[in-house]
Amino acid sequence: MKVTLSDEAMRLIGLFDELAEVSAKDCLVDDDRVVILVPAGEMGKAIGPAGKTVKRFEERVGKAVELVEDADTPEAFVASALAPAAVRHVTVSEQDDRVAYVEVEEADRGVAIGKDGANIQTARTLARRHYDIDDIQLT
């Protein structure tokens, strides 16, 4: 699926690429935060030593920054998008719609959902953009 980025998202990806020396794959921009999708295996480099790269990026953009690591399968991607919630299992059902059913540790349901549903909404948006998943449901 082709992802179309806004001018602001492209600018932020360019800045992140410059600071982290990691080629971001996607960027979501909200009023108070920026979510960057980093290639699989590049999370440590994207964060930087003691989180310095993320902190510098946050200072430059004036917003909170969250990183999501890409994955090779839709199931692994959904689990990664919901991190740091402890995901036990992900099943993608393809009946009328593609829905990812996610089994999350009970203690981490709140983490998976996030404040005002922000975390699960981010996961839904990224999963739709990169794996054509219509919805994510917690079980």
C-alpha cells in the first residue's frame, strides 16, 4: 500500500533522518506528538545512546516523539505498534474486513489503549497504512 505524506510529515522525516541517521518509513503528526516508523532492527540507533537522539528531535520539533519499529508480518507489526504493552498473541482475521485481534496482558490493557485511546488509534492508523488492516481489537 502506498503511503501519502503531508509536507510537514516529510519535513519531520527529513529532520529525523538527519539527526538519527535512520531512514524513517512513515510519520504521523498530531497536535502534541509525532510518531515515527523506523525500519526493523534500527530502533536502538533511532533512540540513540541514553535516548539522546529522540530528546534532540523532541527539542527541535517541540512535541513528544514516539517511535514504532516496523516488522515483516502484519501480526508482528501490530504487536510492535502497541509496544510497550505486553502482547501475548495477534491473529489477523480476513472475513468481511481485515481485523487484528490482539491478546494483551490484562495489566497492560491501559498501556495498549493509551490516554484517550491515542496508542490504539496510532496502531490502527499505521496498520491500515502499511498492512491494509481495517481495525485492531483487544481481546
